[in-house]
Amino acid sequence: MARVTYTPQRLEKLTVPAREKHTATVIFAHGLDESGANWMHLAEVLSRDPELRHIKYIFPHAPVMAISAKFGMRMPAWYDVISFESVTTEGDSDDFGMLRSIANLGALVEAEINAGIPPERIIFGGFRQGGCMALLTGLTYEHELGGLILLSGRLQLGKKVKLLMQPRTLTTPIFWGHGVYDTMVSFDAAERSLAHLRRECGLADADPDAPEKGGVLIRKYNTAGFATEEELKDVKEWMKRVIPAEPAQG
């Protein structure tokens, strides 16, 4: 697949500032037919922890577009869904829509770097469609990010991902949480995605005792896919290891 360069378009977003000195950023992309506002509670829950008050949160809004699988109904989306069967199989996908979103979301990362936050102190996460974009953006970005969070996500672009990947991203810490009863993005689709990333791209599993060293930390939950208290607790503990509060200077 030839590399295609897009001029990033500015995304509207919601921002929650760090409660203490800002030394890390989390960018989190919502799912299909949602907005950044749907995930504002994530910042509230995580920033209550004294060890995570150094983090700023950014919740971008996806552009509104016609969704083929919804008979052309317009809704916020990071890319077109050709068929809901393709969500759980290797069916048709809106490759160019995903590449556009990679450029748009990557611009948010670039803005944080330009503001003084190193890439290794930036986490990109997302839910379902947003999780797909978090994975693609993180694996193809020119700098290795601090980490990626996928909640009920899966791999898109299939074999094309290997052609777009940056080799340094193989050591990126990844938290991958998924509900085993998810009917929108099946757990089987997530497992196939992981198998492909291991086999074709060389992605390794993380050491559960040292997730900050890189690789995929997989957590499954007996739910239908929504972020539960247990899942958010696991995300919180993972974040403490990956982007810990920096020691006070003095």
C-alpha cells in the first residue's frame, strides 16, 4: 500500500487540564456516533488518583459523515463503516478514511509535542472505533508514544499495517481491554487482531509486572464491552507505570 499524505484538518475537542503541574497528556478518541463528551468522565475518574494529577486529557470530536452500514445516515465517525459484518471480520473497510483520521489525530499529538510534552509522555487511547484509530495512529506515528489504550478495539487495515508501521513502535506499551460478550466488536475479532500483530508485525506481549517496558497487556472482562469499574481500575494502574508523575524538582 503506497503511503498517502493528507493535510491534517483541525478537530474540535474538549480539554481537561491537569490538576497539578502538567507533565503528561492522554488523548482519547470516542466510538461511532459518540462525541468527546461521552468520555469526559474518564478524566474525572482517573484524575481523582493522587498519582495521576499531572495528566491533561484531550477528547476530540470525530467529523460527521455518512455511514454506509446505516443507509447513509450521518453521524460522528472516524471512518465509514461499510458493513457491520466487517467490524468482526476482515471485510471491506474505509482505508482512506482511516488514513485521514490518522493524519488528523496525529496532529493533536504533534501539538502536544510542540507545547513541550515529550512523545514518551503522551498516551493515545480510544473506545471501539476510536480504539481502532488509537492503535493505527500509535503504530504509524513517527515517534514512539508513551502508550496506547484500546477499549473494545481491534486492528483495521489488516496486512497494510505492516507497511505503514514505524519499527520503533514495537516496544510501545499497549493496554488492550475487551468485554468477552461484546456484540459490536467481538472478542474473537480482538483475538484475531492480536494474533496478526504478533505473527506479522512482531508485537510482543507485555510483562504484567513491568508493562512500562513495552508490549501488549491484555485484559478481558465478563461484560458486553462498556468500560467497567474493574477495567478503569486496570487502566489506572497501567497508566501509573507507563506515565508516572515525575519527581518534584528542587
